Amino acid sequence: MSISKADIDAVETKAENLIDDTSEAAERGVNKAKKEAKSAVDAAAEKLDKVAASARGGVSETEHHASEFANAAIAAGVKWAQQRSEQTLALSEESLQRAVRYVKDRPLQSVLIAASAGALLVLLTGAARQRSRDYL
């Protein structure tokens, strides 16, 4: 049995379509995660601002200074969280783009690697199930 050029081309086309679909879905996921992370950080900052504003009413000067210090520390923490969130999302986008480029540059090799990984996963899962049955 031999594999024709048309068969190889068909597999490459299907792989490229799958890669494109996966890439688009991953980008949508990353964008959604970005929006949700930003919303969560913004909501936390807004709640902290409200708490700080309500704490300011009717306090002594010392308490006011302590409140301002706490507010500054909270603001610094929120800013740090926003920066880490942005860095993490940027790294995940960069990794995704590298993976997409690799698969687009080497579609047949990528399909073979994915198939091999899937086969290995099936073998490992089967072995784990067998081992768990042996202990029962």
C-alpha cells in the first residue's frame, strides 16, 4: 500500500484547516481571558476605592494617614497584579503564536507528532486503568 501525493496534500490541507481553527479558538480564549482578568482587577480596585472612601469619613488625622498609607499599598498591589496579568497573557499569546508558526511551517511533522502523542496517551491511560484494576 502506498500513499499518493493527493493523500498527503489532503492530510496537509486538513491539518492546516485544523491549525487555523485551533489558532482562532485559542486567540478568542486568550482575548476572553484578558477581558475577564482586566474586569476582575478593575472590580477589585473599585471595591477597594469604595472601602477607602467610606473609611475616610469621620476619622482622626492619624487614622487618615494610616488610611492613605493603606490605600497607597493597595493601589501598588492592584498595579502589580495588573502588570503580572498583562505579562502572563502576553507570554501565553507569544507561546501560542510560536506554536502556530511551527505547525504552519511543518504541518505534516506536526500531525505526526500529535498522532504519536495521542497514541502514547492512549497507551498510558490503558496501562493506568489496567494497573488500577489489578489493585482492586
